[in-house]
Amino acid sequence: MNLPLNTRFDGKVVVVTGAGGVLCGDMARAYAQAGAKVAALDLNEDKVKALADEMKAQGYCCEGYKANVLDPEALEQVHQQVLKDLGPCDILINGAGGNNPRATTDNEYQHEAKEGQKTFFDLEASGVDFVFKLNFQGTLLPTQTFAKDMVARKSGCILNISSMNAYIPLTKIPAYSGAKAAISNFTQWLATHFAGSGIRANAIAPGFLVSNQNRALLFNPDGTPTSRSAKILAGTPMGRFVDPEELLGGVFFLTDDKAASAITGVVLPIDCGFAAYSGV
């Protein structure tokens, strides 16, 4: 992986939740390559163990841990193990999150709904609740767990993962859009709450990326863009999707205590210009 900046994190302990996924897995790799001691956390233990083995084989420091970001007791057990293996947390990347089909409509507009489609009125309360818990509590609980290390030493950095749909909600995904808006708000709350404790809290807001979760929504089986994908690209000035590695520059910048020492409470869009275009 080609790192976007020459920033070094030598000796820093970086905890990354959701590291079993593509985006946060890349973040974990990048921090390890930049000299950090990385704790890769995910519910899928096999993926983070494989990630850790991959990094160790290349000479970097990375440990993988099974972690349920919605279970405070399990998180504290992982916290204690990270303290033993690597030391107290300096940087926390709250990357766990996602959407769920039970909280997604089939149609963009109610008046276009066809028989048999899942409409707004068919959304399952349990699905909406799951999405909110995974994204919001899945950020709050790890912060409660690992920010204790930062408070004790009066230094540290928290980086949350918001989304461009936190600014303007996307069709079909009301729960996910609302949950990410909560993340942006929570980031500002954390920045204020911890300002006197030497802790900075920021977030990135990725634009449209192609991932395993949304590939079927963006591309047809033959590889051509779906109608939704075509609408996205037509509304994006750069005319393309964001590459996952393009998030790393913003991530490194916001978590660098020298480069971003006076920056806290911001949500940085990384969106190929999507938010800047009015559509006209």
C-alpha cells in the first residue's frame, strides 16, 4: 500500500473497530505501515487474525481481536488484552457500522411503489433499531471503553466514520442516513466534552465507494452501472467513485497531533465533489 503522507505514528497504539471490513482493514494496514502498534477489532475474528498475520509477516505490529462493539463487557475484556499486548490507546478509529436490508425500502418514492415492494410502511422496527445501535452505540461504547486511556494521560484522538448522507439523506436508507447524522452530531459533542482533557474528536464523511456491501446496488451482473449508480455519477463532479485508499490522507491528517493540533469537532467530506454540486 502506498501511504498518502509521510506522517509517522511510531509508538502510537491505534485501535480500529470494524477492521474486518475493506475500508477499516486498509486503515489498520496503513497505520501499521506508518509505525503504529495496531489493534484490529471486529466481530469476525478470522478476518482480523488474518489481517494481523499479514502485517506481522511484513514486519509490522498488529494484533487481531474478536470484539462486539455493542457489548460493553466484551469490549472491556478486549481493552484489557490490548493494554497487556500493546499498551494504552492513543488513537481510536470507530469504523464499525453499516446498513441492514430490514431498514431499507425497495422504492425511492412512495408514489412509485409497486405491489410486493418493501415500502416505508413495511420497514421493520427491529431492523431500524439494529442500524441505529450498530452505528451510534457501536461508536459510543468503544469510545467509553478506550477513551479512558486518553483521559488518564491527557492526550489522544478519536476519529469517527460519518457519511455524506449525514448531510443530505439518500433515498431508500432512512435509518442509515439518520444514524450517520447522529455520528456527526456525536463527534461535535465529543470534541466539546473532551476539549479540556487533551483529546481531539473528528470524523470523515466518505462519499460513494464501491464495497462488497453495495456492489450489487451499483453494478449489474454484466458490470454495467445500475440506474442508481448512473444517478450517483451524474451528480458527482469528478464523475467517479471514491477509491477506499483515498480516505487515508484525511484519516492520517486528522489523527496527526502536529498537523491537526487545533482541529477538533469537524467532519471532513471525502466525496469527489458530490456535496458541492447542485445538480444544475
